[in-house]
Amino acid sequence: MAHDLPKAYDPTAIEDHWAEYWVREKLFEQPTPTGAEDAAPQFSILLPPPNVTGRLHMGHMLNQTEMDILTRWRRMQGRRALWLPGTDHAGIATQMMVERQLAAERTSREKLGRDAFVERVWEWKRHYGGAILDQMKRLGASVDWSREYFTMDARLSVAVREAFVRLYEDGLIYRGAYIVNWCPRCQTAISDLEVVYDEHKGHLWEIRYPVIDDAGKDTGEYLTIATTRPETMLGDVAVAVHPEDERYTLLHGKKLRLPLMNREIPVITDEWVSREFGTGAVKVTPAHDPNDFALGERHHLPSINVMDTTAHINENGGPYKGLDRYVARKRIVADLEERGLLAAVKDHVHNVGHCDRCKTVVEPRLSTQWFVKIQPLAEKAIAAVKPDANGNKAIRFVPEMYEKTYLNWMENIHDWCISRQLWWGHRIPAWHCAACHKITVARQDPHRCAHCGFRGITQETDVLDTWFSSGLLPVSVFGWPNVTAETRADFETFYPTSLLVTGFDILFFWVARMIMLGCWFSRDVPMLDGSPRELKDSVPFREVYIHALVRDANREKMSKTKGNVIDPIEIVGQYGTDAVRFTLASMASPGTDIAFNVARTEGYRAFANKIWNAARFIFMNLDRAAEAGITIDRSVLGAMPSVDSAAPLEARWIVAELHSAAAKVNESLENYRFDEAASAIYQFFWGSFCDWYLEIVKLRLGFDNPASENSTRAALATLVQVFECALRLLSPFMPFLTEELWHAVYNSDLPAKSIALRGYPTGDIAQIDSHARNQMVYLTDLIVETRAYRKDKGVPEREAVELYVVGLGGHGQAGHPHESADSLISENEIVIKKLAKVSAITETLLDDPSYEHLSWRPTRLTDIAIGYEKPLDVAAERERLTKEIAKLEKAAASAEKQLGNPAFLGKAPAHVVEGLRKQEMDNRLLLEKARIALASLAPEG
Ligand SMILES: [Zn+2]
Ligand SMILES: [Zn+2]
């Protein structure tokens, strides 16, 4: 046997094999162009780098399925396709992971020391990091593994350092004391985006601050303030009221005694204060609240930090020193109450920020951090998305609504806090001088202060925000800042990348920062012709496709607490990667969340199985043909099929269907309509190819009859050619199944190492023979209707029936669009006979009385009837008719009575009477028919 395909479709067996083959054969590597290649347009796409600590979840699976479909499709279209993979060092997440390990070993990062700890993280990374990439390999992602990066690699670290130094030199990075979101657990500043807010039922405490006179004596008056965090009062430096709030006019310029701390603080006025909130008087704690900080700056107030980095009260908190913030809160409230200074405690619902990583309540805290001055970076990033004078956009968002979200955020952006108090990450390349206290920022580690030359300098302990390095990826992966003669072609060819596929959750974290940094730094690399890089070519990507969420079958968000998380690897183990990919694709369209239902995956596994069986059928026939000495011309394989008008209907039709499906798939993918593309392929492969074409083509194969050798050969050639094409059409969606079957089609005489390296089918409108498509609609409808008719009549499945059709004499029947029913039926007689189980087809004329006894049914083509009468049970029929007659007689009597009643006729509206009369007439006709039928039955007994 020439074709060796196992009987059963087993995805695990074939998928492992091909996944390994694709990596081993380096099939998807895209080397740096040398200039000698053809000028094929490029398609480049960056994998959003998963955390090195990550495991594949359903969101990744969707994201990667979409990217892989698009990359495989573009590659097959002949583009120079590059999908570039890598992982992110994920500062906080990775540090937490290793810290947990250390805790289990009863040690800690502090005990280990910085260098040993960082070495320990590297060790962890070497052992466990990148598991997610192994999962991707198993799932067949067609990425270029030779270009795999890690954001802490030396090459990418050079880019991070250069970017920092350049921004610092340009005056766009500064260091200063500001209020940041501080996580007391992670011991680091976190960005606004890393804070998640929950509604919290708390309290509003109203506290009396005694008013004092110039001598510092209590006047007996109080000013009552309201706060949600009483413990911060230890750091109060003033109380603010609105200047026009008449309740407090008399207190302007007065002093208060801060309770518990006995500190004198002023009453200040500021328009920022809301008269409606609480009592209209607010305490000012610049070191622990961003608004208070701004207020403090405006009024030149000092800042008193009363908490340490673990949110315990520090030495500035007087008697509360050493207490946890919440313990201190309780104690302070109790002490105030005891002194009669607690005016009221009111229930109050407000939003409380939590650390996204560890869920600890974030403490706004004054600390010295590094910031990126956001202008003019943001300005460029806005211009890149807004339409220019000609209405062109350098970056297009799909769905378009995200453009507004992006612009709105970018237009209200604050300076970016880029320092993190972690040990794992890119350490900030800045050195502090012990002599002049100035800062030296340098590309190479310095040995002395750049300002005074003193040797006593120490490096900044903070590291950079992880998004600072991932924001640089689009330029750094292509060699920036060291774009040399060799790497230049990479940059020229693949930058800007064509597309970014990502989730909404990292639109600001990552997408926005890539746009800012990409637009800023890519200007270093001029265009190939030496001209400066304009904005439209300095963007990191030309399109951003924001994919939807994968939810569970009931449209609920997946969450660990709800226990409805679907593990993609588990589902893949059950149904195969191809079926899972197809499920996701079949539901993916811009802006629509996916309700993942395993029942669908089961269905697509059956789809794969159907194709497998089709392949086995085809190969079996090819083998039989070869035995009979019939071989087909294999040189046509790989091209889009075309057939001449003399070919049998099913051949002309399937070729038309293939071209139509291919056109639809290409068009749908251009618009990110994965769902429509998947549906077009599914309909074609299952509906047209398997259900009809294979069933018909079977009948054209005659291996034992030398007279039909040519038609057999032609039928086989079209069959194989269409099948091979359909495999390529399906390949980006089900890469494993199609690779396996495509290799079997070529049977070791391969034109390429993989189906993924062959051309993608294009639909040629000229090849869409609409006449053949119409004819096939008539033919299949005739067959479907005959089958249904047989069923209604209770014809046993094995029994063939006579089929009567109203002949048209070649002139068409009124009301039927088709004018050559006779030839359609006669040319496809064998098809109708086999597929509808018909023994003979008899043509009758319209109104021929000898066929009047048949009950005719309409089809799209012509009316049909079948010559099958169930052997009649005379007794049962007599009983049925007798009952029918009794019923009709009763109805007739009732109608007669009503219609003979003058009172009724006088009152009833005309249309009611009319309706009743018509009903009565119909009844009488049916009664007549039933009586005749009863009389015609053989006499009783
Ligand atoms: Zn935290
Ligand atoms: Zn110095």
C-alpha cells in the first residue's frame, strides 16, 4: 500500500511529531535579509512576552492562536513572515516567587544579600523559566526560535541602559520626592496601573482640633475635620478649608493644636477643598496623600513621613512608634475618644487601592523615585494615533473604539514613575556621590564622580519598572541601539512591525509605552535611502488588534475562586490542539468575548476526524487506480484547480466552491474575522467536499472498466487537486492535521518541507462558475427532497423507489427558473439513483391523468413524486375514514345550524359569515372525498 495512514485520527500522536519537526527543521526562522532575496513584503509581529514565571492560560491560547493563524497565512501568501518570541523577567512576580522559595528554606533575600539573591533568581530562571515557551512549542506556534530573547539578556540590557542615559541627558528623566503608590508587602513603589480599586465599607472619623490663640492657649473652640485614615493625622502639617466657606471665615490664619502630637498647625485656605465633603475642613498630610502633597507644595508646607516601608509607624509618630498602621488607627481613635476629641464616626463607602500582585492595601507614601517626564514623548504618541492632515493614521486600532480609550489616557497621562525598590531587574545606571551628593549617570560603570571626581560613589539601589524594558522591545529586538551593518537589514525590513495582537489589560502598561519609546528612539535609525525616519515609520507597529476575553460556557469570567478556569493544556490533551484552535478561531471576531464551550471543541474534533476519513478514502482510491494502471498527473498539485466546461457538474461545482471559499477566507482574515474565515472553511470542507462531492465522485470511478479510464483519471485528478488545496486553506487553522495529510498526499515526493511553506489558496472570481453552482443547488435539493419524501412515506432504507419527475420538455416549467431540468436529470441520473436510493426515474408530462393519483411535491427544480405505496391495512383505513366522516358530518351540521339562524346572521359581521360559509364548503368537499375513499375500499369481510 502506497499511502500509509493509520485507521484512526489520533491528534496526540501526530501533533507531538510535527511540533518537534517544525522546531528541529527550523522551518519558521527568518534570517536577517542579505539583500539578495526577492523584495517580498514583510509581515512581522512580536509575541507579547509572557512572564518568565508564567504558565499558558486560555487568554494566551486565544492570543497565540490568532497570531499563529495570521502569521501562517501571511507566510503562505509569500510574505517574509517573522513572529518573534521571548519572555519578560517580570520584576515583582519573579522576585516574589523566589522569595517564597527562600522562606520555605527558612531564609530570606536580606540574609542572602543582593548579589547572591540575584544569582539565585538567575538559577531559578535557568531551571524553571521559559516553561511557557515549551508549551508554545508543543502547540506548534510558528515563531522564529533562533531570535528568542529574555528581557534581561545582555543585548536587551544594553538597550535599556542606553534609553535611560539618553532620556536623562535629554532632561527627560529626573529624580524627586513624590507621593507614590507603595506596597508594604512588596516593599516597592508600584505604578498607578498596578493598583486595583475595590469598594470598601469604611468609616469617616470626625475629629476635633482645638483652636489656640497667639500665646498658644486653647480658646475653647474646635475645628472639626473628617478623615478616612485617622492614623495619618500623626503627620498633619495644616488644616485646609475653602476660602469662601463662610463657616470657617473667622478661623482663617488661626492656629490649631494637633491632638495627640501637640503640634501647632495653621488653618490654610485652598480652592481645592470640597465644601461638601465631610465637615468641609480637611487635614493636610503631604507625606501620605497625593492631593495633600500638591497642597503642601502650593503652600510651602513641610512633609512629615510617619510610616516606614512596611506601613508601621516610625519615630515621627510619637507614642505610636512601632505599631502597624491598623493597630495604630484603633489606638488613635480610642485615645481621641478618651480625650473627648472624637466628634462622630460615620459609615462611609469608598474605594481602596490594592497591590495588583499581592492584594495588600496600598499606602500612598512620600518617597524619592525616578520619573520619566512624559512630554514630549506623549505628544508624539498621540500624533501617531490621530489622523494626520490627509486623514492617515500611523497606527490603526482594531476594534476602532480602543483608539479613543488610548487617546483619552494619553492626553491625561502623568509623569511615569520608573523606579522600583526591587533587586530583580535592570538596576538604574546612576551613582550617588558621597562628597558633592550629585548624580552620575553613565553608559559604562563609572569609578569616580563626574562632577567632583571623588571616588566614593555608590550605585542607585532601585531597579527599573519592568515595562521600561518591555516598552523598548520593538526597537531593541532588531538591534537598537547598536544597529550595525549586519543588523541594519533587520531593522529596515521588520521595523515598524506589521501588527501587535494583545489584550486590553495591557493597553496602557505596554502598548502605550511601546508607542512612546518606539517613536522616540527609532528615529536614530534613518531610512534605507538615508532620509530621516518620519513619524509614520517610527511607530513600533502599524496595527494593534485588541482581542477579546475568553469566558466560560456560561459567559462568566474565568476565575480561580469561582473554579471555572479552563486549562488549555488539559483541553488540548483531550481533543488535540487543532480542535481547540479551531474552536477559538470559530468564535473570534473583533470586540466579541468568547464563551468557550467544550461541546464545540468536541464538534471540531469530529470535523478533523471527518477530514481524516476523507483522506483515507481518497488514498484508497488512488491506490486502487494505481493497481489498475491509472495514474494521475501530479504536476497539477499545488496550483488552484480549474476545469473546463465539459467536465461533470460536480467537478465544475467543487472547483467553484473552492475558489469562493478561498476568496471568503482571505477577505475575512484581512478584517480579523477569524470566525467568518473558520466558518467558510468548515462549510466547504464538511458540507461541500465531504457530504456531496465525495459521495458523487465515488460514482465516477470505474477501475475495472477500460472504457471509463479517462473519466476516472480526470475525476481522481480533480479530487486530489481540490483536496490538496483545501488542506492548504485549512492549514493556518489546523496546522497539525493538515501537515500530516499533506505529507501523505505527496507521499514522500514533497515539493517543500512543510505545507506551511506552500502558497495560500486565492479565490479567482473568474473560476466561480455560477451556472454550475446553481445546477448543483437544484440537484442536491432534488436529492434531499426525495430522501425526505421517502422518510415521510416510511420507505424502508434499503428499498429503492421509483421517482417521477415532471418533465419540462426542455422549455422550463412556469415558476421554475431552471430551463434544462431534463438534461440535468439525465446527465446526473446515476447520482440521483445512488444518493436518493431510486430504482428508476420516470418523466411525466404536466397534467398527465395517468399520474394524477400520485401526490406531487415541489422542489426547486421541478415537482416530484415517488411510486411507493405502503401495503394498506384495509380494516385500519376503514376505521380511520369512518371516524373522519363522523367528525366532518358533525362540523357540517353545526355550521348549517348557525348559518340557518336568522338571529346570528343579523348580528354577525359580514366577514365572519363569509368565513363560515367558506369553511362549510371546504368541509363538504372533504366529506365527499372521504365517502368516496371509504366506498372504494374492498367490502368488509
Ligand atoms: Zn504587593
Ligand atoms: Zn561628587
